[in-house]
Amino acid sequence: MTDYNASATRYREMKYNRCGKSGLLLPAVSFGLWHNFGTNDDYDNMRQMCFTAFDAGITHFDLANNYGPVNGAAELNFGKILKEDLHAYRDELIISTKAGYGMWEGPYGDRGSRKYLIASLDQSLKRLGLDYVDIFYHHRMDPETPLEETMLALDQIVRSGKALYVGISNYDGDTMRKAAAILDELRTPFIINQNCYNMLNRTIEKNGLKSEAPKAGKGIITFSPLAQGLLTDRYLHGIPSDSRIARDGRFLHESDVNDRRLSQLLALNEMAAERGQSLAQFALSWILKDDDITSVLIGASRPSQITDCVKCISNTSFTEEELAKINAVTLE
């Protein structure tokens, strides 16, 4: 057991937003365990990051079945932290996980079938040491499985008591609208969409998700709000030896830090400084300026990054001139 002692004052520092038209409130900043919770990562650092996040008022911890490496490692590590340190606070936490990408060998460990989703969640619950998760997501669109089958599986998962709410991730606006129609008819508590969104990636503005979700009364939580670390001060002067690019080239590559991108980052960093913000705070504040965004999912490699990011909630207003300058830089 640990000597961790959560402070009730944490809630005073965080802003909580209603998730769509549901009754659920999510912190404006949530903590994602996509990176740095794998088999080869430092366990004590994981614990300290979770403590720092919770003490900052971050009540939402987001996982997926395949977060690692290896697959399942993040759920196992977080499950251990829950058991040893945070079990007394379970009712103060929102814990989410997902299934949709390749998880195990053979024809039943991928995509969106009823077989896969229900089996995967059962495995996730065992790794987490939980009876239920608060939110369970289908992780990606699957054109090979009828949408009705996937949505009916999500409905069954809620009715079985294994999840309180459901969401979908990486869906476009039109498919989200069709999914919402099915789930709303079933009276399934579908409340949230999780998609990539940041200053450098405007996909949800183009594919209809950002406009369709609020029309349907569903929340949006954004992952990679800092573009895998590009929208921080990490790469303003080159590629550090301990950076994600140097350590793990799966999602961010050396070619991503080219002259054009560096010019954009330096310009954005100047704008951030004019507002008295770090580049990371600036990028997060830009996302949270919109009422249709419920929460931003941050990742971290050390506790101090979480503390820095949470400060974004104190300044989420932008002038028309600022927004025009940002668009001129990022949409050029």
C-alpha cells in the first residue's frame, strides 16, 4: 500500500463540463494512458502521474485494450494502481476503455463484431480488476461489420452492467449520426465521441463530426491535442534524445519535424508567449474555447507536464484576431 492521500481541494482547481445532453460531467482536462504505461515504462512514474492528475482534479482516466506495448499492459498497470492506491476513490473516478483495433491472433480479436467487443471488455475488466467501466468505446469504424451489430453489442454491454455509458471513437459525422439514431432508439446511454483534434489536425471540422455531435446531443473528447508532443516546447530546437520520436517512432517521426512545421511551431510559440502561456497550454486552450468540446485528453511522460497542462483552463478565450492568426499559420 502507498501513503497517497488525495486532497478534496483538487475539485476547486478543475472545470467540469457536461458531456453532451447527459447527466455526466467530465473534467475539462482528462488523462490518457496511450503512452508511457507500457511494459517497459517505469511503474513508480506511472503512479506519480496518476496521483498528480487526480490531485489536479482530473477524474477521468482513459485507456484501451491495446494500449502498451504490449497489448493490455496499460490496463494491467492502471489496474494495479487502482488496487494498491486508488481503490478507495473508485466512485470519484471515470474510467474508460475501448476495443476496435487488433488485440489477439485469429479472426475474433479485431474490428467491431459482437463477439470481439464483448470478449475484449471481459478481458479488460479482468486486467483492470473492475466489475464495470464508466465508459466503453468502439474504437474505430468498421465497414466490414453491420453498424447495427456493433451498436447492439454496445447496448448489451450497458444492459449487462459492464459499462455505465458508451461512446465511439474515430467515427466521422455521418456514421456517428447513424450510430446515434440506432442507440437513441434503443435508449442506450451513448454520450461521447473521441477523435483526434488539434491546431494541426482539423479532420473533425472537415468530416462533419464536430458539427454533428452537438446536434445529436453528444459530447466530444479530443485525443492527441498536442499532436503527439509537437505542440509543446520539446521540438522547437531540434529532436531531443529522450523525445518520443527518438524513443518510439510508431506515431511521430523525424520527418514530421521539417522546416515548414518548425516555422509553424515557432510562430505559435510566440503567440502563446504573448498570452502568458506555454505552447502546450495555448494549444489546449484553443481546443477548449468551443462549447461543443467536453474535454481534452492529455498524455504525459512525467508529472510536471500534467501540472503545466492543467493551467490551460484558466485562459480559454480567444479574440477574433488571435483565431485569424492561428488559422493563417496552421492552415497555410
